[in-house]
Amino acid sequence: MMLAALVFCLIVGGWLAVQQYRQSTATLPDDNPRQGACSLWFVGSSSMHRWTSLGQDMAPWTTHNRGIDNATFADLLPRFANAKDDPRPAAIILYAGENDIANGTPVRTVIRELAHFLDLRSRMMGDVPVLILSMKPSPTRWSSFRDQQLFNAAAQRLIPHARRAYYADIAGPLLKDGRLGHNYHPDGVHMNPAGYRIWAGVVRRRLGEILPADSLRGCAP
């Protein structure tokens, strides 16, 4: 019995060690092998991961969907840190924190994680700009909307203290007279094609405002 228990512990311990190693070395997924001066990273949780029309919606930019289904900041931060040797993009578009808040994480903690992400960016990539998307309201998570608004306000207060960080409001365009439009997947959380077209329009406009003309030349229509 003792021998069997020892073997079991060795097997479980070895499996846990392998899983820990995989987690420590994992990087962000990337759906596009193409690189170049017009590359954009779209980093975040499932709302980013499930933007399957991203390449078409953002053409002629070279888009890299680096979102992770159901991700929280705790999932994204170590993977982002492991992407330090990847070719640098023209900009990073970030949508993260919604799952954290839905899971009950306090807004102040989520903002600290956002600040950590921005600090990592600066240490890894220097002045590569980060466009932070506001948290979106959604039918299934309407009870979180107040905390999402608190996060959006706090993110805007944080941005002036960070290098080349910018804010884009996607919440406002999704609301009509304070009510949600028909821009959602049947699950009531993620966007449908109409919702992602709204996202694309906001991102395009903000990139046009924050990126220098030489970065936009040949990348934006």
C-alpha cells in the first residue's frame, strides 16, 4: 500500500510539475503568421477571442487575434510577459477585466492588474501604444454594469499616468437611450457581427487619432 501511494504521489507530482511548466512558458495565441509595420495585436478575453471577422473588419491592417476564451488578467499577464520576443506590433488593442468583475474581483484590483499590464508593455516594448477598450454592457451581465462603469472611469484616470496608453469607449455606441441594442450573440455576453462592426468603427477612429501619420500611411484606408 505504501509503495502504491508513493507511486501515485510521484505520478501526480510529475503531472503537476509539467502543468506548471506549461503555464509558466505559455504565450498568447496568435491566429496570423504574417508580420509587418501594419500589425495590430488584439489581446484580451473571449470577447476578443471570438471576434472571428477581425481580419475583414479591420482590413487592410494585419490583425493578430491574441485573445483567450474566458481569460482573466491572471491568465493574460504571464502569457503576455512570455510574448516579449515576438515582433512588435504598431499597437495593442486590449479588452480585459470583464470576467474578473463577473467573478467578483473588486474594481480596484482589476485596475491594478491593468496598471501591471501597462507596466509590462513599457518594459517589454517601450512606447508601443495600448488602446484600452471600455468594458461593454451586456444582457446577461447587466448586474455588473455599475462596476463596469466604475472600471471605465478609473481606467480613464489611470491613462494620463501611463506611457502611450489610450481609451476607447465601446460602451456608449452599444447603448441606445440607455438600453441595449441588438448587437449580441444569443448567449447575451458576446457580440454578434453587428456588434463587432461597432467595435471596429471605434477602434479605427481611435487609431487614426492616436497613431502618427507615418504609422497610418499604407495601413489604414
